[in-house]
Amino acid sequence: MYCNLDKFKRFSLKLILMSVVVINGCEYLPHNAKVDLNGDQLSKLTQQAKQADEAILNAFENHDLVAVGDYHWNEAFLVYLTDLVKSESFSEKVQHIIVEFGNAKHQSVLNRYLKGEDVSNSEIELVWRDSLYFTAWMPEVYKNFFSEIRLKNTKLAEHKKIKVTLAEPSFDWYSDTVSEQWQQAAKTKVDGFYSVAEQAIKSGNKSLMIFGAFHLLRVPQPQLNQFDDNLLPFAARLEKHFPGRTYIVWPTADPEMISALKNIKGPALLETQTTHLKDLRMIDLLPKSRFRLAKLDIRQAKSSQLFDAFLYVGETHRNTEFPSSVIKDEKWVKEMKRRASLVGGRVERKFNEILENSQKHIL
């Protein structure tokens, strides 16, 4: 009798789970992206595309912060942002940048470096190598971003020199309790992001922000006020406390969407509020977003509810390999292995996968 009852309970639970999947249109299952626009709508979208530099800088007219999403292991977006920052028009309007890819412990080192002072290569590398998720910042494009700002600053008047704030709170990889501290820091890192952005807003600084794209999602009402701050994405928390102060740009990297936008000359900005993109669900444009949106109970959210524009730079490629300069640095590879083993779990698995893939091509 009890055995049959247990079987009945398990069967009932299975039916409930199956029903949930059906009700949600199998949205938890992998599926291809789709851009549900016809030829005329795509043609209109092409006409409405704005030159990216001008559109991003114009966004500072009505916003304190302009946040652009980085797509890890896809260099195209940071290459574009580096070119934007190098442009003469950027420093005329903006002199402050906030980035995710750096440990605030080394803020003073970065300050000296950007001022053009003598800083060794090993010193400046600690900025991104000592970060919580150091593997994500190993591609040379991040180092190049800082070096180009350093070079530009040598040519600028003092009041126009660009300053960069590292948003990740200070963290020590050589602490006796590093494993426990890492877990805590990973859980609370968005608090640090928010604190830096809040300070920039209150000081009146216009700031370009560069963060991993999934940090840059708004949450529409009523869900926005139903979640505690520590459960909200970074951009949603900013919107909750400083509504309308941040303009958010999402990177376009899905092959289906890139194919649909192929007639647009990039780099371009496609606004979500004023184009046919307005009513397209994020879950259709980027299926991998389904898990993040589900946690916030906003699976049906449209792109226009989550951010202000897409950044389209043309065809892009994701390359999950460490540069040869990283692989050949045996001391650093050994240290990365130590750190990955201390953290364990998904971080260690991902690191080992990237390392193995990288070594095959180097050797």
C-alpha cells in the first residue's frame, strides 16, 4: 500500500513537471533563436539603425551612465569599445569609465599606469589576473584596452584625461582563507558594482560602464519591487534606486540575429523602444537567457523592457582559448591551476576545458 502510494506521488510529480514544460512552451529546453520580423520590417530596421559612436555619446545627454555589455570570449565588442574610447569625441564628453574586469585592490596601480608613470608589465597584469573570475579576462583585448587609454592620456589635457574605476571589490588570492573569501566575494560582488555606480551618479560624473551583458538587465514591474536588491541584476538595482539614469546597450552575438541584420552597416545601435524590435521577446532573440529570466519570473519579457538598444558590430566569433602568451607563462598557468582547484565546481571545470583546448593549439 505504501509502496503504491509512493509510486502514485512520484507519478503525480512527474505529471506536474511535464505540465510546467508544456505550459511554458518548452522554453526551458534548448532551441534556436528567431527574429520574428518580415522583409519590410527588417528593411525599416536597417533604415533606423544609428551609427554606434554618435548614438552612444548622444545617450549621455540624458543619462549619467551608459552601460555596454561585454560578451566574454568574443573580442569584437571590447575591440569596438576600445576604438570608441580612443576617438577624439569620446574624451570631449566622457572622462570616466567603470569596468568589471579588474580587482580594486590594484586601483592605485592602474591609476599610475593610466597617468603614464612607470609600471612594470607584471604589476599592471595583476589588475585583471587577480580578479575573481580571472580566466574570463585573459584575452589580450582587455590588456590592450588599458594600454590604449594610457597612450591616449599622454595626448590629453589634464582635465580631459580618462580615469578608469575597477568595480570588483578588493580580494586577496593569497589569503589563508581564500576559498571561503572567494565564495563570499562572488556572492556579493554586485554590491561592489552598485556602490561604484552609485558614487558616480551622486558625484555627477558621466560614466561609461562595461560589464558582462547579463549584469545589464532591467526587471520590469511588478517584479522589480518584489525582489530584494541582492537578487536583482546590477542594472535592475540601479533602475530601482535611480530610475532613468542608465542607458543600457546589449551586444548582438547570436548567429541568427546577426544573419537577420546583415544588411546593416556596423557598428550600429538598434534602439528597442522605437523599432520593430520593441515587441520581440528576449527569450526568442537569445534562447540562453531563458534560465536567467526564469529566476526573475520574467520569461515573457520583451527586449524593450530589459534594455535600450542592441549593439551590432557585424559578424563576430567566440574563441575560448587562452592567448599563447598566457600558455607560455608556466608560472602563471601553475598559479591559475591552484586558484581553480581552490574554487572548484564550475569554475574549475571551465578553466580545465579552456586550458586543454588552448594547449592543443599551442603545442
